[in-house]
Amino acid sequence: MSRTRETSARYPIRAVSRLTGIGIDTLRAWERRHGAVTPSRDDRGRMYTDDDIARLRLLRGAVEHGHSIGRLAGLTDAELRRLAATAGANAALAVVPTQRTPLDAAALTAALQKFDATAIDQQISRLAAVLPPLELLRDVLMPVLAQVGDEWHREPARIAHEHLMSSTMRNILGSFLRLYARPDVSTRLLFATPAGERHEVGTLGAAMLAASCGLGVAYLGPDLPAREIVESVRPAGAQVMVLGLTTTSAAKARERELRTIVRDLPKEVELWAGGRGAVRHTALISPRGLVLRDYNTYQQELARIGGRVA
């Protein structure tokens, strides 16, 4: 075992099962019978690297599309990514509505009411283990955060709940973003919110979703001056600039910032904007870019530029 692998192997098998959605018994069988991955071992047992997790996610996706693990185990990561890209393109062309099983987020809500950050983290991790990234964002995280925000407006004391939920979600989405991130991809997206936009969870979630689709991501964070955003595009090698716009108020300073981005963004770079604030500024954005009204539309655009369905 190389020293590099030994120092980079930091995930025990239970964490890997949670992060990939693959049962522990299945993981062991894939390793023992097929050599799908080769974890290192120490006094804690099997230990996996970020690359192992990324490969296991690819394997799980291919198995779910009907391929056998016996055939897949011998493929390289590059071959698995090509297989996933083909499956993703086919899925994007043949989207059929399905009956969804109602999600039980009661435990997450209960943990939030008790200000139990550890339980919130555990519940989100539990849901992340069984849901694709799109469903996790669309059907769990964003609805719960919106519910907390609505309660805050009705009862200002609830602001602490919103802060706790936002902070926990920010940490978890950031960890998933780092887990999915791949430096060796040609298509890159740059994410930010302009000056005055301090709510970043939706934008961070969009960045995580793009990374989970196999695309390159650079996340700048919230509340950035327009000039800083525009000047970051070329150094980041971005083909797409994604803006999160949640604030719907008609502040002149905010509109000036948005006009600067629309005007000065390099012509070869696509502009995508999401959030309620983007919808409000459709007339300003749409001549130059896309206003994405929900995560479903957003994922369709990710598939268009080469992303695979996660």
C-alpha cells in the first residue's frame, strides 16, 4: 500500500455506506467477490479514499441502470464515467413522471425544534444516503428551509431555527461538494450570489448538484461585488456563470450589480440565474441568459452541457 493512499484513506465502511447509499454487506461482497475497490486497512478496519467513494457512486449508478457488478468491476473510472454519461443523456431524453414515495422529514423537523445540531446532521445524512442529490435538494432540504423561513416571518423568535438549519445545511452541502469535486473535467461552472444576496444555501446546493453530475465547479460564495464575479470567470475556466438571486426587493443598488454582470460577462460564457429574485428580474436577465425556475429545469440544463443524471 502506498504512503499516499494510506494518508488519504479516511472513511470507514459505515461512512462510505451512508455517503454512497450502498449497504455494508453489498460493499463487502463487491470487494471480496469482484474487487470493485480495494480499501486499505488499519486498526479501525476498512478505510476508503475520496476516489473510492467516487468510484462506488459510479458503480451504484450503473448497477441501477441494469448493468451487472461482475462486468462493471473490471472497468476503469473513465469507462464508468462514459457509461454514466451515456445513461444520463438517455434518461434526459426520456423523462417519465413517476409516483414518488412520500418522504418522512418528521425526524429532521423534530431535531430542528430541539436545536439538536448533531441530530439534524444525522437526519440529513440518513436522507442523503437513500436519495439522489436532486431529490435531496428539491424534496427535503429546500422545502424544510422554506418552512422554517415562513415560521420565522410569523414568529420572529424562530430566527434561531433558521440560522441553525442554514448553518447545518451549509456545512453538509459543502462536504458533499468537496466529495463530488473532480479537477480533471473540461466543463466548469462558476457559482456566486451578487452583493446584497446573503442567502447561499440554494446556490451551494446547485453547485453540489452540478458536481454530482460530473461537472467541474468553482464556488465563490455569497454577497460578492459584480466586478469580482465577472473578473473571476476566466481564471476559473468557466463556461457557465450561475447566479443565486433570492431577494425580491427592488433595490436600485442590487439591480445595478446585476446589470453589470449581464453587460460585462464574457460573451462566450453562458449566464444562468435561479431563485425568486431571478424570476423577478427576468426582463433584465433573459436577453443574455437563462432564468431557471426550479431544480428540475436546472438539471435539464446540466444534462445539456454534458452532465450525467446523478
